[in-house]
Amino acid sequence: MSVLIDGRAMARELVERTAIAVAELEADGISPSLAVVLVGNDAASEVYVQRKIVQCAKAGIRSIEHRLAGDCDEATLMSLIEDLNRDAGVHGILVQLPLPAAFDASAILDRIAPEKDVDGFHPVNVGRLSTGTGGLVPCTPLGIMMLLDSVIEDYRGLNVVVIGKSNIVGKPVAMLLLEREATVTVTHIETRNLPDIARAADVVIAAAGAPHLVRGYWIKPGAIVIDVGITRMRDHDGSTKIVGDCATHELEHAKAVTPVPGGVGPMTIACLLSNTVAAARNLGARSSPP
Ligand code: GUN
């Protein structure tokens, strides 16, 4: 019987701790604030942005939503980012992805000031993560590590298989695990014998965006499984439901698994809030007199 790792409860606790940190910063005259930029009207992005804004309010973080039309030109978005970079009242900047296809997403993410890049996507923060020298860390990998910390004490020598090599999850989570001295294998769509590779793992992190890709026979007894997938699927009765990358009902022999929904998703948002507070603290420390 596997343990379900309760991401909702852990996220609630992190939001509560973040609210305390916000109150402490406010006592020092700093009001943490997050600018959220949404370009176009992608339905899933609208939902995610609203969730982020609701959780900001719970932690006492001021959120400012900037909406741009999907057909606006790139210069308009760049100039908004420049304004937010200069605005001393803004501590975190998030541009919701995916951007409409006409935008050069990587050029846009590069324009965000690294110290306000609460997504941890700027090359400076990516470089810091890969050299283990601090910086802001992407929210989903940060949340995954907190979920894993609730069931793993010592990562040294553990075999971890990451399925998916995205810049948002696969690559950064591999870096965090390497820092903890796990042995990490990053796999992807072209990987051969994936079930065999996964079966050797103590921990499997499924971040492929492929519903029910990971089957029970891929997982060795006693392994830990983190399911990052969130695919909206239509049920037989016409209703929709969110499905993860793992066939969770086949994972009774695992030691622990994260549910979908209610696992990684809530932790991602809670980590965005804690990153915003970290950015506000760092920026505040820089601007205060010695
Ligand atoms: N789209 C999906 N995940 C993310 C994320 O973590 N940050 C941003 N900015 N967009 C996303």
C-alpha cells in the first residue's frame, strides 16, 4: 500500500510560512509584490494565472496582473518588462508560458532582471542552479524537492530517473538532485528501453506530459513516484478530468506517490510565493544602507 504524498497540505503550510515572512518584511517597510504578465487568452494559462493570484492574496503578497493582446507586438511586451525591471515596488516578474507562437519566448525571458525572475528561467539563474551557486530556482522543481524531502532523508547514491528534459522541470530538477548527490538519469521521448531504465530507479519523476505513460510494471517495489503530469482529458460521460503521467492505480507496490491533482501542482504555486518573498528580501537588502 503506497503512501499518498499530500501536496495540498504541504502547499498550505508553505503559504502560511510565506505569510509570516511577508509580515516580517512589511515590518521592515518592504511589501512583496509580484507582476504577472499574461499574453493572449490561452484557457489553461488563464486558470493558472488566477490560481497564482488567489494564493498571492492568501500570503499577503500584492499581485499586479498585466494582460496583453495575443497579437500585440514583441516590442510592447519587452517595454513592459523593462518598466517592471525598473519599478522598485515590483519584486517578482512572471511571464506566463506558453506565449503565442509569434513571440520569441527565450528572448523575452532573457529580458527579465535575474533578481526579479521568480520563475528561475533567466540564463543567469539557470547557470547559478547548474553550478550550485544560489539564484532563484524554478518553482516546480523546488516543489518536487520539498515533496521528496517529506519521504527521503538522504539522497546520496539513490538512483533517480527523470522522464522529460524540459527547461521548466526535467533539467532543473536533475540539477537539484545532483546537488544532493543522487545518481540522476534524464530520459526523454527518444530514450530506448524506458520501462527497463525506470524499473531500476529508487525515485521516478514523470514529467513527460503524456497521460498514464508510466505503468505499474515500470516501477520497482518500494520506489517513490512523483507525477508532474497535468493533462485535461474528456471522460466517457463528457465531463473533463485532470490526468497525470502515471497510472497511479497500478502503483500500489510503490513506497509513496504524488496524486494528480493535489500533488506537484499546489507546491508549484506555493514555491512561486516563497520565491517572490526571497526576491523581495534580496532586493530590500541591496537597497538598504549598510
Ligand atoms: N507555464 C507552465 N508552467 C509554468 C511556470 O512554471 N511558469 C510560467 N511562467 N509559465 C508556466
